[in-house]
Amino acid sequence: MSQHPSELTLALDGEVTPEALAKAAAAFARLLDAISQEGASGAPLEWIISDLRSGSSVLTAECRATDPADAARVRTVIARGHRFGEEMEHGNGSTKKTPALREIEASFRSLARGRLVRVRLESPERDYILAGFPRSEAAPGPLKTIAVGSVRGRVQAMNSHGSMRFTLYDVNDDKGVSCYLPEGSDSEQEMLGLWGKLVEVEGRITRDADGRPLSIRDIAGISAIEDPSWRQAIGAAPGFLGNESAEDIIRRARDE
């Protein structure tokens, strides 16, 4: 279990309009209120926005107990959130939901249309696809897969409030990948030194049905790599780099 089991994150994949973002935030707020009422049994809890990433549609809220004696209630509420996400992803359990939760479920499903391709619920432990389908209709099988591997990208949007995590912008499509550092990790200074740099992150990767990485957990290593640039090939004289043409050098640099 993460050292910060009190967070839930709503992530929107694709192009997001202000109207869609407002609707998503409203549905997320209703979800947090509903699972609090269901799991807290009247204990005074509050939700605080701990991360709102500029330039992307990712909203993280942290549940806090006003009385330390109610800390167990927080875990119960987060567990309710996980259950909601799992039921939505697998399309079951809707008959057991309260009318409020069924309305919230419908709100999330209505968001995934047009260029907003997917709605996800995320925590330091798991990802759930609430709405949306694979970008390719030919992609069969589950909505996501989990396997150990590595992803290359640029480090951006670090957050040390709640869980220690950062966003990695994948070199293949420049989409954000949530990276959760392991429990007890004291990597804030190291990550500050890597901000804006190209790195390779190894860990347990959750990917969508098309293979695009969504998140990385149980991170085993973060390695800075040389940032290839086609600009290094500008002015390369014919024959200076062997038989390879300047055009081939530029093309290869882009593909690395």
C-alpha cells in the first residue's frame, strides 16, 4: 500500500474543451461527496485539491480527516472510490449503486465523445478507465494491460504534495504519463535535477489497448539519456560522417 492512500485523480485523455473540463470537475466533486457519505459514516472529512496540472486535464484531490482518530475512515472512502472505478471499468455493479452514483457514472460516460477519447480514475495504486474506447477500433482485448518495461520521455509537472510523482511526456506522442515514485522514496532533489530533461523510466507500466503508456508504478530506475537533436546534423558536409546523408542523419535523430 502507498504511503499516501488518500488521493484520487481524474484524468481526461484527448482534446478537452472548457465545457467538458467543467462537467468533468463537477462530476468528480459529486463522486468525492458520494463516496464520503457512503464510507465515512458521518465522520467529518474534507477534500483538498493537491494537484491541478497546467497544460493538461488532470485533477487530484486528497481526502483528509479533521480528527486524526478518523484516519481509518479515509481509507474506507478511498476504497469506495476504487470500487466505483473497478465497477465502471468492467461495466458491472450499476444496479447496486445509489441513484447519485448512477447519475455520476452517466456523467462520466457522456464526456468521452469527439476528441475527448477517455476518462480515467487514478490513484497511487491503480488506474481505472471510466469511459472511452481504444483509439483504434481494431484493438481487441482488455482496455488496458500491465507489464514491466520502460518509457522514454521528458520530465515535467512534478508534485510532492500527497504522493511523490511526476509527469513524463512520452517521446512518441507527447502525452503525459503519471509516474509514482515508490514508498519511502527520497527523490525530490534528484527529480528537480531531472526536470525538463529526457529520461528513461523503468517500472510497472499500465498501457491502454493501443499500447500507449498511461502510468508507471513500482519505479525501479530513472536514467537521464542524451537528448537527440536533428539540429546537430545542420551543416553536416557530404562525406563528413561517412556514407550517411544529412537527410538520413536528421531522420534517424528524430526516430531515436
